[in-house]
Amino acid sequence: MIKIQHDFIYIIHLLISILIVVPVAIIYGFQPDLKFDIHLQTIDEHNFFKAIMGLYLGFSFLWLLGIFKSNYLKIALITNIVFMLGLGFGRLISIFIDGAPSFAYIYGTMAELLIGIYGIWVLRKLF
């Protein structure tokens, strides 16, 4: 088990990711129009967003394992990096092609890229 107090700097981004991704997953899955300009019309759209919710929750569970079980830390870091940088770069592509989204998405893009880069730094430090 990772020594939480001493190694907090190496897992803080996993904890931050969980605290952000889990609520967003629930919102995407059950009420995306609550915080975002997303209005689902068909059962297929609802199904798609529930699948995204499941994906977000699954990754969050893996990151939680990485925080409390050291043998899961490396895979938690790698998946967090891929998850965050994948979202961040996808949003950057959208910004350049589609235009600027709402402030929440611009802020999210910056946060995802920062968390992904921080994850790379942690991975290089630890392994």
C-alpha cells in the first residue's frame, strides 16, 4: 500500500480526477442537460451517454485501486494519462475545427491536459 501521507504528491491527481470524473459521469448518465447544453432525444443517445458514464466510473474505480493498492498504481497512472490527454487533445481538435465551446469545456480542456502532463511527470518519477 502506498504511504498516503508521504507519497501524496504522486497520487493527488488521481484523487482530483476521481472527484471530478465521478460526478461528471453521473451527470452524463442521468441528466446531461443539468450542467451542459446537451439535450438527448433518442434512446440511442441516452444509451450512449450511459455507456460513457460506465466508462468514466470504471476508470475512476481503477484510479481508486491505484491510490490504495500499490500494485495497481502504475496501471492507474497510465490509464489516467491516456484518459486525460485523450479527452484534452480531442477537445483541442474540436476547438480548432468547431470553434470555442462554453467556458466549462475550455476550463475542462486545460485541466485535462494539465492532469495528463502531471501524470507523465509522476510516472517518470516513480518508475
